[in-house]
Amino acid sequence: MVKIAEDSIANHDYPDDQNLPHKRNVTIGALRKVKAVLAMACAKGWTEESLLTNRGTMPCPYGNQYGLVCFVENGEIGAITPEQIEIIHRLPDRTYQTRFTNPERYRKLTPQQIEQRAEAEAKKDFGG
């Protein structure tokens, strides 16, 4: 049996649309991490597209089209809520978290609602 390294590039094109000129290569490890939480995330309102997309009209990370799979290579998936998925980064001297926001939740909001949510998140994160 041949063992494939987690950091090897996966044969992954999502969506399989050759009209999308840009592609972000993802590792096998990143793809496995996302597929491991796919059902749980979808049950909380995430779409496969928002989790697995690695092709877009603009280079990654521009265009707000790329999915979680493009951002978890060097992190672990933490808490999953309908609004965000936590990505935990462990370094030798510290641990920090970033959040991947569910684009489907924010597409349904008005610009004013988006601003209010951003302000509330900043207060929560920074104690303000």
C-alpha cells in the first residue's frame, strides 16, 4: 500500500467549471479536514460550495468565492456555528484562532445588518 502524504496536492476541482480561470491547489490534508466536518456544517446551514470551492473568477483569496478548504491547510477546524467556522492555528510559542465566515448567511443581510454584526463581533473579540 502506498501512503500519500497529507501535504500532497489533492486532485480537487470544485466546482468543475473550466470557465473559472483561477484555481487554488489544496492539500489532501485540508480536503480531509473539511470532508470530516461536512455533514455537521451542512446541518448548521453551510453549503458544500462554501466549504469545498477552490476555483473562482479571481485569484484566491479575492472575490469571496473560495471555500474553507483553501484556508485550513495549516490549522485545525474548531467550533462550527451557522455563522462561522473557527480555524485553530498552533505555533511553537502560541495558539491563535481565525474565523471563516459563512457567505450564505451574509448574502441575505442588508449592508446595515452586516455592519452591525461586524461591530458586535469586534466588541466580543476585543472586549469593547
